Amino acid sequence: MLKTGIISDAYFSFDNFEKGMPVMKAHGYDGIDYQGLGSMKNSPLYKMSDEEFKTYLTDLNACAKRNGLVIYQLHGTWPHVDDLTDEGRAQTVEYFKKCILGAKYLGCPKVIVHPLMPSLYWGEPFVEEQDFAVNKKMLTALAPVAREHGVTVCLENMPFPKCSAFSYVKNVKKLLAEIGDEYIKACLDTGHFNVEKGDIYEAVTLLGDDLAALHIHDDRNGQDRHLLPFQGDIDWDGFIRGLREISYKGVISLETNIRKNTPQPMRERMEIELANIARYIANEVEK
């Protein structure tokens, strides 16, 4: 049976995972998309010593196991240090390596990374040759570290069709083919893809065996809003049909949540229903 999961921020932050994980499990999830290493500026983890870093993440992993949860993927650092310069890109690679090490301590098999996007910061149309070159260099540098720690790095498609070549799934697929490493795969973000206004069934089937992770959320009118599934205009039937056709075996992973200012007990009822939506998608894929 396909597992379901959701972003960690939906249930816990840095210092309250002991409280949040039992609720996540009770609501019906199987696992966690961990976001605690997603911000180099705000995450306390990047300020820790190596031993503190290891201890914290090992304890978090142990807590997940006690609650019958798995940490199945981790979101890498974003924003990056500086996508415009070789020095800044090299520093971002070091942050990604830290994420891979963190994934090892979490018992987590996958790290999601955003592509480097130098054109985004110039505000100009992307240069495909440049985008391919800087990201091939980045992923090639990460591959041996990923292999050493048994962690797969998954390149995520982005919602900037004018400023990043990797807003287009066909380019993600092309780059993975050029690299040809079993530890470098793809993460399909459904909301990001919808900004491209392509056919999501075709995107899923194009990625095929390279599709190792998902960020599932909805959007509307080509805006990356991280809505709940079925609340926007994504073709969910096509998405489900594509996953079924490629025999997807990963986690049905939500990158959305019920806003924390929703009054209780309304919020808890909505959180449970969101978990039911993830289970519905998983069940439909497995039909």
C-alpha cells in the first residue's frame, strides 16, 4: 500500500516534535517530509556543532519511529546563498551536502533540492545552456556524497517558466539523462508544474522511473498558492492516471497544510480530512 505524508511544518517546528508527531500519526499519516533544514537563515540546525547536529536529528528520527512514522524525504536549503556567482553556487552545494548528511541521521532516503537559477535574480529570460551547465555541475558534485550516505538527491521543477529552464519537466528529464546517476532523480511539484500550464499526465509519464518524490498541492490561474488538492485547477485525474501507469512506489506527499490560525476544533477536523485526501489519492493510484 502506498504511504502518505505531509510537510513537518504542518504539525511541528524545531522544539515541539515530541508533541506534534503523535497528532500527525493519529490523523492518519505514515510519514514526514522534513523541512527543518530548509532555511539557512532561520534553522537552528545550521548553528549547531557537528555533534549537536547529529544528536538532534538522531533524536528526531527516534521520536518518529516511536510514533510509527518514517521520515521519507527532506527539503534542501532555500533560498540559495547566491545563484549568480561561482562562489555563491559552491556555498549552496556545501549546504546541500549538509542536508544529505542530515538525511542520513534521520534515516531519510531522499533530499529534495531546487535547481540553481541565475536568471531568476537578474529578472531576465533563462539561458538554457547556462542553466544546464551550473546545475549539472551542482548535481555532479552532490552525487558522490549522496552515494556515500545512501541518499537520493531529487531535483525539483520550479514555477518560474520565464526564468528557469527547470520549470519545464522535459528539461529536468533531459538533465537527469545527461548525468545518468542512480542517486540523482526527480521530484515533481504539482503546483509548480501547473504554472507551466502543461499536461500533468504527460509530465508524470515522461519522468517515469526518474520520478522518486512528490510535492503535492494545488494552484489556481497559474499562481503557486499551495492550495489543498482539488481546490484549484490541476488535472488530478491525469496526475493519478500517470502515477498508476508508471507504477509509482514513492510516498503521496503533501506540501500544503491547514493554516494555524484556523479555529479549533475546526482546524483538527480539516487536518484529518486533508490526511483523508492524501489517502484517497494513494488509493486511486493503486486501483
